[in-house]
Amino acid sequence: MAKFEQRVPDLGDFKGVEIIEVLVKAGDSVQVEQPLLVLETEKATMEVPASQAGKLLELKAKTGDRVSAGDVIALIEVGDAPATPSPPPSPKGRGSEAATPQEMAVPAVPSPLPVGEVARSAGEGATLATLPIATTPGSVHASPAVRLFARELGVDLTRVAGSGPKNRILKEDVQAFVKKVMGGAQLAAPAGGSGLPQMPVIDFSKFGPVENKPLSRIRKLSATHLHRSWVLVPHVTQFDEADITDLDAFRKESAAEAKQKGIKITMLSFLLKASANTLLQFPELCASLAPDGESLVLKKYVHIGIAVDTPNGLVVPVIRDVDKKGIFQLAEELAAVSEKARVGRLSPPDLQGGCFSISSLGGIGGTKFTPIVNAPEVAILGVSKSQMKPVWDGKTFVPRLVLPLSLSYDHRVIDGAQAARVTTYLAELLGDIRRLLL
Ligand code: CAO
């Protein structure tokens, strides 16, 4: 049995290079070219492979140590064969399974920046210094061994959080990631072929205490739906304001009568009615794109979804034939359906068949927002809190109750001019109660 002193090979111009990862331990059997440890310069990382196969008797260096060419880093028992050192490691000398320098250097996220020295020769006489793994912005920070390991498992390293020095991705990080995925953990939904990079998985507990709160079934379902709509629908939001001073006065007058019937009338019932009227006026608003994108499916019914905030997340029950119903009936149905939503008693038919949606945050606050179209519908009306504002009547400023409207629409179906006509029409309806009743 002979002892072989494993030394740091030629590092080019580098001296006192830090060991950032030790990949083996005393007692391990090592193969020729097996990476033993990883060095990191300011510009790049590089592995030191074993020059001889055998049993690793002793490691002479540890993570954090600084080494230069010729330093002994390990003792390897090499069996009966004479312990002659092999030629300095070169890219060619690496095992066939090892990644090529080019492969190793490719950033996991394509980067237009040069990828360091790897662009130089990687031929026969190359030293380790010509095999850096570039750590340019946009690339992941991992050793070739970890990259190879990840590639074998089909893991996209941009999605793995690194727990090593300088957020370096370690083999254990890849293993933990795979475990999490195999365990059914919900990661950010894939980009649906859009080619967008995934969100990196970050271990927030590194920064402070955290708690993992599982998402409700409704929240997960609506997340998928919202994400799909957000990605697939080219959104534009048109903002407007309606003077609802007279309408609100009328609402309050009607409230007493409604109360006797056990009904509470909020602005939303009037918005439902006004929206139904608007949909009849603008049929493209009450439509869906045919799946082949060749035509519009114009709906001859006026069913409107109402976004309801529940403890378990957002649901959008549908009120049917809004155009055929009066304000009292709409207020009654609205109260019933939102109560049903909040206690989790909605059935699938309650949620289907909508042509258009309304999301009212008026009872909460805010001045305007950009709702996400509830695809395959083509538009959604967001309503914020009404406020008394000074409005110029041509001679003087008068206090008027103003309701902010936010109409988000699918620009493939509705043009900006059309959207402006829609909100103008809607604002006029809400501003003149007589027109609404017509
Ligand atoms: N401006 C000013 N006040 C308003 C208003 C508006 N636009 N809309 C409602 N209000 C008032 C109501 O008059 C009521 O006042 P009182 O308590 O004094 O009578 C109060 O706000 C509460 O109204 P409400 O919210 O209970 O009733 P609603 O009919 O307006 O809305 C519902 C019902 C189910 C839509 C609502 O409760 C809700 O869940 N809203 C949230 C919807 C949501 O989450 N949208 C976001 C989707 S995108 O994430």
C-alpha cells in the first residue's frame, strides 16, 4: 500500500484560493478525476479532482482554508500500484460523465454577459484556471458537481435556494428541493409555455422567524385561475367616475321600504342593474372569444358574477338574468349568495355561466384598482369607495358623491375607445337614475 499526496494543481495566476466546499471525507473511496473539493476565486469556482484512485486516508484542508498550487490537500492510499502522480488535471482528463466546461459555464438563466474565462481554451494543456464556472449576474452559484447532479435529476437550479457560503447551492439543497417537489409541495405555477423564468425558491427562515400556513383549497384554485387570466389576457384598465349623488339619495329613500321586506339595499344592486343595461348596449362586453380565436361568442343572456371576499378566499357566484330583475330582488339575491359564499355552501352551478363580473371594494376603501378579467369573460368592473368631492357645475363647485369605476378588459376583444364609451355610458346611467329605470 502506498500513500499518495494529493496536491493542488496549477491554478494559473491564482494563489491563496479559498476552499468553499469539501466534497469527500476521510475513509471514502475515491476515483481518478472525482472532485474532492471546490475552490473559489473572485471570478470563478473550480473543482480539484483526485489524481489517483484509492481510499482517502486524510484530508489536509477544510472549508475556508486558502490554498495555492502544490499544497497537499489529502492523503490517498493507492493500493499496490506505485503512487505516481497523474498528469495535472485537464478538462480532457475528466470522466465522460462530467459536464463539459461549456456546459458547466452556461448560466441557468441565459445571460447576455460573457461567462468568464471559460471562453478561453479548454484543450489538452488547460489548467484548472481555464475551467471556471462563471458566476456572472443571472447565473446560479453552484459547483460543477452540483450542476451535474442537478442535471441528472432534471432540476432547474434557478429554482433552488443555496444555503452554502455566498448563497452557493449545495448538493443538499438540490436534494431538499427534489424532496419538496416529490412531497407534493406547491411551487409557483409553471409559466404555461410563456418562457418566463421561475421564481427562485427562497428559504425565508434564514432572515427571521417564519410560519408555514397552508393555502385553502379555494385560494389554490383561484390562484391558478387568476394566474392563467393574468398571463393569457392582454389587460387594460379604464378608469372613470360616476356622480351617484342622486342615485344614493334614491337608494336611501328606498332603504326604508326595503327594510320592511327584510332587504338591505347597497349600491351594488344598482351597479348590477346598470351593468346589465350596459351589457345589452355593448354586446361585445357580454361575450367570450371562441377557443380558436376566430370569432366571438355573443351571449344572449345577462348573468353577472360578483366577487365575494370569504374567510377562505375569493369566490365569484353568479346572479342570473340580472336584466330581468328589479332592484329589490337583486339585493335579496346578492345578500343570499354572498352569505352562501361566506359559509362555503356554494355549489358548482352557483359559480358558472357568468358573462361579466363586478368586484366591489366600496365597502372597504381605496380610490381605484385594476381587477383581473375573469376569463373567458372579457371584462370586469371594479368599484371603489364613493366619496364626496367638489365638482364644477359651470358656475361653482358643488359637493357631489362620486363613485370610482375601474373597467379591466381583454384588449383582444375590446378597444380602448370602446372601453371609454362603456364607462362613460355606465357613469351616465348611474348619474341619472331615470335612465337606469328605463
Ligand atoms: N362606496 C361607499 N360605500 C359603499 C360602497 C361604495 N362603493 N359599496 C358599499 N358601501 C357600503 C355599504 O353601503 C355598506 O354600508 P353600511 O354598512 O353603512 O350599510 C358597507 O359599505 C358594506 O357593504 P358590503 O360590502 O357589506 O355590501 P356590498 O353590497 O357593497 O358588497 C360583497 C357585497 C359581497 C360584494 C362584499 O361584501 C364583498 O365581499 N366585497 C369584496 C369583494 C372583493 O374581495 N373583491 C376583490 C376581488 S379581486 O381580489
